[in-house]
Amino acid sequence: MQHTISADKLGPNGQTMADAVAACVHCGFCLAACPTYKVLGEEMDSPRGRIVLMRDVLQGSLTPQDAAPYLDRCLGCVGCVTACPSGVKYGELITAYRAYSEPLRPRRMMDRLARRLVRETLPYPNRFRAAAMLGKFARPLKDVLPGQLAAMLALLPDDIPARSQPLAEAYPAIGQRRARVALLAGCVQQVLAPQINQATIQALTAHGVEVIVPKGQSCCGALGMHTGDAESARRLAETNVRTFPRDVDAIVSNAAGCGSAMKEYELLFRGTPMEDEARAFAHKAKDVGEFLDELGLREVHSLPQPLTVAYHDACHLAHAQGIWGAPRRLLRAIPNVSLVEIPEGEICCGSAGTYNIEHPDIADQLGERKVRNILATGAEVVATGNIGCLVQIRTHLRRAGHPLPVVHTMEILAQATSR
């Protein structure tokens, strides 16, 4: 049995994986922060257990297929990164490991079919809209369909919003221009919640920000990055690196998963001719709440009625990007808004990209847990910064018989900037 990882044999991210594995001292601080460990209670379903498994695969003493059940159950929420006293870069490790191991393992036909369906629809708004509309008619059959297909149908809202007008390529700042940004429009969000982009543009322009929406932009590539499909992730990311302008103050996203993925483009293109360009792009990427908090708000108007808001931390905003305070400061700046914290707010809601499709049983337990904690706050509305969380929480509130409104943080801020 080998005792070291030969990083040079593992591709351009081999050293990244080797360093992350070596940094883990197996102290166990990550256990309490891991959603799957909370649900399943198994050591191999914890971050330190998975690090041991990845180490053994990378050393050659364990096959990727043997480790797959435990590593597949990782949400990639990186709550463990926040909890880790040793600074283990688990997010970079799991992303790089999945890209390394995915080509080495077989998958059942139904898994391949479901993954291809996701890969060929979710990153493309027009295809996803068509699939979602067809899915509405197929919902009565969900109880007899295979698990992943049934999970997809269960997450669809009762009503798909009407197709909205395409976003313009530029929106001028209101009043004196203070900054200029390029906006990632997103994929699923354009279909299920197009009002989020409109609210984002309204909030930005009201505070003196010119907004460019580059024509020809694509999906950020997050789904491919999280599922080990590095080839498709790079293809989509390359489109964005080539398309987005550099003469802007920031490239902003209003979806936590997308923002996190864009900040990891350097990892995605490491060892390629595009590494420098990807690094420059990643350094421009910011969450819209992060950007507005740094810029500072202009005048903010009071909401017509007092509103108690429970803010939900999207994992890829809080844990992956380290953004906790910014969205809270924006919401607290609005007169008539009372902000309440959600118990166990640091624990994932179970969305995690496509996790609630691939592992619906675990995702449902986490969604139910999150909803119980939200309802305990007595809030009138839930705010979050990620479309996946929004869909997951809204679905489980509906199932619990408590259809509280679930909105994006920018939707509340836009209300406070409208005249």
C-alpha cells in the first residue's frame, strides 16, 4: 500500500487534491457541520471520512467505484470548510476529485439517462422551459417513474411563469453613475423566477450602477463542476470568459452557486492556455449582494408595512464564498424590515445543485428540517440568494402546508428602491 499521493500523475489539479488531503488532521470538527453526517450518522458520510476515501483512491489502494456511494452522497455544501480549524480546502478537493474519478467509474443506464437529461436541459433556458412545460403534464405519473425522474417532477412549481421579454444588453445607472457591472443572467432562474433578474437590475441601477447583460453568455458551468463533468463545465465557462467584458468594475451574479463557480474558474482551467484569462475573470466575479454592500446604498425607502424576514444562508454564498454579513446588512438597511435568524441556519437545505434530484431521500429530510426551523422563527417571508434554495424551500413549505413567500434578497431591496 502506498502512503503518499503522486500528485504529478493526477493531472493539473493533482497537487490541489494532495495538499487538501494532507491538511486534514481528522480532528472531527467537521462532523457537526456536515448535513449528511447529521442525517446518516456514518463516519464515511462525513468530510473526514470522505477525505480518507479520496486519499485511498488517489493512492491506488481503493477503486473509485468502491468509494462512490459515500462520495456521491456529499452535497458539496462545504459547511465543513467553515468549521475546519486546519483550513482544509474541501471544496476544491471534492470538485477536483469528481472531475478525476468520474471517467473511471461505470454508471447504470438510468443514472446516465438522468444526468444527460439534466446536462442537456438545465443550462439552456429555452430547452429547460420546454422540458418544464412537458414535465407539468407528466406530474401525475411521478409515483411510477424512477426516483431521479420523479424527483425532477416533484420540484417543478405548479405554474411556470410566462416567458418574459429578453433582457436588454444595457441598463443605465439612475442619477450619477457610480459603477459599471456585467450581469450573469443564469439558466433555471430565467425560467422559474425571471423577476429576480429584473429586481437585481432595478436595485443596481437605483444605486447608481450601470448594468451590462452580455449577449451570447452561457451557463456558468456549476452543474458540470459539481458532478464531475469537467469537459462540459469548461466548454460553458470558456464561453463566458470570452464573452464578458473586462472593462467593468465587477461581473455580478445573483445566484450563489453561479457566483461560487465563477470564482473557481482558475481551478477549472488550471494547466490550460486559458488559466490566466480564467483567473482574471474569477477575480472580477462578485455576488450582487457583496457588490452592493461594498459600494454602499443610496437612499432606501421604507416598505409600506412592517415585514419580518427570515434570511436563509445559501451554502455557496456563506460557506463557499464567505459572504454572511453583506445580505443581512442590506436587509437591515430597509426601514420596516425586521430580520430574524433561522436555527441551524448553517446547515444545507438539501438543494445543492442537482443533489435533490440525485438523492431525493436525503434532500427531503434536509428540506423538512430546514422548513421546521424556518417556521419556528415566526417570519412572514423567507429571503435567500440562490434559486436552488428558493425552489427547495418553497417546495417543502408547500408540502408542510405553510406556503410562506420565498423570495430573493434583491426582490426585497428592489421594493425599497422603487418610487
